[in-house]
Amino acid sequence: MISLITTMTKVRRAGPTVWQGTAHASNKFFKGSKPQQEQEPESSEAQPSVPGDTNPEGKRGNTGSTGNPGNSRYPLAGHKKPSSALSFSDQRAKWRKYSAEMQLKAKLAAQGGVKPDQGVVDIGVGVGVGPSMGPTPGKSNWQQQQQSMQNKAEGDNETKGSSAEDQRKSWMNRMHGSHKNQAELLKQLSAKQQAGRDLQLKKMQQVSKASAAATAAAVGANKSAAGPQEQEEQAKSPERMAYLEAVRRLNIFHSFEPVLGRMRSKMSKAQVDPFVEHTLELLHKMGVSKEQLESIPVIQVAGSKGKGTTCGIVQNILMAHGIKTGLLCSPHLIYSYERIRITGEPLSEAQFTELVHKIYPELADMDPTPAHSQILTAMAFRAFRDANVDVAIVEVGRGGASDSTNITLHAKTIGISTLGWEQGSNLSESMRDIAWAKGEIMKPAATIFTNVSQPECCEVLAQKAKQMGAKLHRVPTFNALTEANPSHKRFLTKANHSVKLNASLATQLAYDYLRRHKPEFVVGLNLDLDPKCTQLTQAAMRGLETFESVGHFDIVKHDMYNVYLDTADSVESMMVCREWFYTLTRSRRVTKILLYNKTSDSNAKDLLTILRFNVNFDEAHFVPCPNFSEGEILPDEEWHVMEEMQRAKRSARTWRGLCEETGKKDTSQTSASVNAFFEHVQAKYGNQKFGMKSEVDVLVTGSRPLVAATITMLNKMRGFPG
């Protein structure tokens, strides 16, 4: 009985120590285990332990303690079991130490750091196993752990660094290669490019041969059906050959044109440009004296847009009043002799050739060599003097005060049309500079009319007019003309778009000349009191009605074609062209096709973006710039064909990109020539069901050569002489 009580007392003494710690830890590590006393009952010879002291001799981490470093279930070899029950905290510390040792040992063994039979330094509680039982002298266990981890990281970095360096070198070798490989690659690339060019040239030659064969077959058929008289007309006459030779000689002097630049200096009234003085010298060699020049009244028109059309309308209005006019304009559309007109009719080929033969011998003795524009100006005033015209209407070129047409220093009626950025001109860097350059043609005591709308340009023109002592007048709008003439409102409403844009300025210029030289025609208009008159005389109305603008807002109808022609080549001109075409065709449910060409790549995307706005083209054809000269489409050189075809393809790619941006179907196509374009349209839309032909609206724009070639092609289709 006493023995039983003693045993129970021992178990009760160990109880509070066994349950130290958390219940979670107890359940986790000692689930299913029994107390030490139950597994091995203590010997009767064991000494009773002091209550509350489960390990009176050993301390945590002390290698000399009698406690077992393992757990109670699996004690380590070489250690005796404690004579008393172990506490839970000691068991947990020993388990953590043992688990950390095993994990570190397994990791180092896998990495080859240590052999499995070597000892491992404890990183948890500072107790070693095997030969290295204690910590390194002078370093704690935590310091040893950090040093080991740092050494491992350095080793990994060295391995990774060497691997990255090898990969970088391998990548560099693959991407760049040696110099020898680079030379071989460049040689192969050049060979591929040359092969592509050869293939493209071969295709173009095949297309040209096929087109030439088709043309020859058509010509042969026409010759077989035509009479001998028509065959004789197709052969070039001696007059035609002499005219072409004269034009060829004249075109050589294009290379002597001065380079236009920004107007940096403002000349005074007394100064005359050296280029103008050189033109006066050439005119004197042509047999026209200064007195003869000043005896011809002159109307000058400068500007960026619409100045040629304004000159044409002025000519028609004055001709309707019975005035004999002379007109000098540039550039020409089809023939060079179109630039010089007498009473509305251009010079004949023989007259133009004669003028060239007169002036050509005088050019060799002049220093510097005259430019093309100077020669044409001298030829024009020689023709005006010979024809004894009443007035000369002169279109000023892009040079402003430095233009050769500014030899008319005695002009009293001057017009300045719409201003804007000009194609291919480096005249200035701002609109104010452009306005000042155009205003340089102002003369003292002259009357200046303008339809310029930009406020900054109007301010510059007013300042220049005040400096020159001239009178500047803003002309009324075309709507004011329409409202002031109700009896002619029907015609004015349906007038050509060119008339609507420039009729008001042209009317005021014609009225000012009549007021100065033929006042009997404008008696009831009171022009002396108000130069800006909105009343239109019957003769003025006849001039507006008979005006025809070839190639500018022009409409040609033939068979199923409704061809809209305009030579727009700048942003402002293209905006007006698109609005004109949209207004006339928006209510028509027919196929709309664009035929486009640009002589340069400047503003290509801007112009095509304007054309796409509000207009849905079913097809957009891009063609090379035709080699058009004097009413003939000449065969191109191979390099010229390739260059122009590449430009047409770039325009087609730009159109394709615009279609993709708006989410619409790509309608771009590339045609080899204008003739090929019309053949395509005829084959696709010419043969409809039941023998019917649907109408097609074709907009032709972008360049003068394209419009001229299209007009020539339409004239041949209609049977008109070239």
C-alpha cells in the first residue's frame, strides 16, 4: 500500500511539468504517446526528484547534460535515458534541433557540400552531431548560418554570371556574326534586291509590249477602215516638226530659273529687281522699246490659287465689251503656245515657232543666260505689240516682285487672288511672308483689288498698299453679286465652280480698266464713287456665260463616263475639289472611281485623307505620272517608269492604310497607264445585262500631266482632233 502511494505521488509530481506549453503542441507532437513513467516504470532504486524541477542538472543547449538530445520515443545512440520525466519544452527544443540538423544535412549532401558521414553544425540550438559537436570558436551559431548562406549565394551568382556571359556571347555571335558573315549577308541582300528590280522591270516590259501590241492592232484596224486623207493627217507635218523642235530648244532654259526663297529684304519704291532689269534688256533685244511697252495698258493678277482663272474671266468680260485683249498665263495644260493668247485665241504653232526663231539668236550674247520665264515674257509682249492689243492681262508667277512679268511697272489695275501654300515653292515660311511677297507687285497710284480672306494677310496687304501709296479694296462676295442681280440669279446659281470662286475679283478688275480707258461702257455704275460695284452689265454677263475652264472644275461626258477634272495639287485646292465633287455627285447612286497621280510625295497622305472625307469611292486607281508633252504621251525610259510606278504603289499603300484606320474595305488598285485604266473600267462596267451600260463618275485629280493625258484620251475616244 505504501509502495502504491509512493508511485502515484511520483506520477503526480511529473504531471504539471508534462503539460507545460500549449495544447496544440501537445496534440501535435505527443499524440498517441504515453508518459515516460507508463512506458518504463521507474526503478525502486531511483531517487525522488524535487517537485517542479524535471532536469535539475541539465540546461538547454548544454552538451554535458544527462538529458537525451532526441525525443522520448527515439533516443539518440550513446545517451542514457533520464532518470526522471522530461518536460514538454525540452522535448520540443530537442525535436526542432534534430529536425533542423537532418534538413541541413540532406540539403548539403544533395549539393555536394559535405559527405553524409561528416558532422553538421547545428543552426538551431548550438548542439553538434558527430565530430563537429560544438560551434566554431569566435562565431555564434547564427553567424555561421549567415556565412554559409552567403557563401552559397556567391557560388550561385558566379554560376549564373558565367552562364549569362556565355549566353550573351552566343547571342551576339548569332545576331551579328563575324565580319565575313556580315559581308556575305550584305552580298545576298543586294543580290535579292537586284533580282526584285529585274523582275519588276521585266514585268513592266511585258506590260508595255502588250499595250503596244494592242495599240498597234487598234491603229491597224483604224487605218484599214480610214481613208487616205485620215492617214495623211496622222503623219506629222513640217510645221508640227518645227514647232516641236522649237519647244525642245526652249525647254533647255528651264534649268536657269532662279531658286525661290524667303523674302528677307523689303525693297523701296525706286529699286528694281535685277531679274526684272535683265528681262527688260531681253525685251529690248526683241525689238520692243520701253515706250512701246508702257503704251500697252496692263492688268496684273498675282496670288496662290485662282489667278489663271481670274485672268481668263477678265479676258472674256473685256472681249464681250469689244476690247482686243492679250493674255499671258502659265503654266500651260496641253500645249506651250496656250500661254500666249490674242483675243482669246492661243497662238498657232507657226506663230510660236517664229517667235522662238526671232529670240533664239539673241540669247547667246546675254550674260547671265535668260531663264525660260524671261523668254516667254519677252515673246508675249512682242506678240502683243505686233497684234496692237488694247490691254495686256498678265498672270504673275510665283516670284512676286522678282518675277519676270513684273516688267510692267506702269500697271494701274492690280489684283491679288486667294493666298495659300503653293506646291513646290519655298517662297516663305509663313502666310504673312507670302502676302508681303505677293504685295510686292503693287505700284504707286494703282488700284488694288483682292479677295484674300485671311486676317493676317489682309493686314500685310493694307500695310504694303499704304507704303506704296496705292488704294486697296476688298471685293464683294459671289453671293452679293447673285443677290444684286436677280434677273441673272438662275445662271449665277448654276455657274461653274471656277466662276463662283473668282468672278467677283475678275469683274472688279475689268470694270476698273473700263473706268480708266473706256468709260462709255460703265456710265451708270458710278465707279468713281464706289469702285466695288455689284451690278453686272449685259456684256459682263455674256463674258461669264461664255467662260470655259479647261482642266479646272471641268466636266466631260462621253458614253457611260462622267469625268470630273481638276488639277488640285495642294491642301487648299484639294479641299475645294473634294467639296465640288461631293456636291455634284452625292445624290447620284452610281459607281464612283478615283483616278489619282502625284508628281511628288509631299502631302500625299494629307491629300488622300481629304479625298476620302464624306466620299465613298468604289475604286481608287493610282497610275504613274504620264510622260505627256505637247498633246502626246511619249514612251518613258525604263528608270522613269520604275520610279513613277513605285510612287503610285506608295500612294496605293497610303490609301490602304487609311481604309484600315476607318475600318472600311480596301479599294486601292494600281494601273500601268491612263489607257489601261479606261480599258479596265470598260471591261468591268461596259457590258451590263440586257445590253445596258451603267454610268460611272470618275474624279481625275492630283497633277496637271494626269489631267492633260486624260483630256487627250477622252478627245480621242470622242473622235476629236488632238
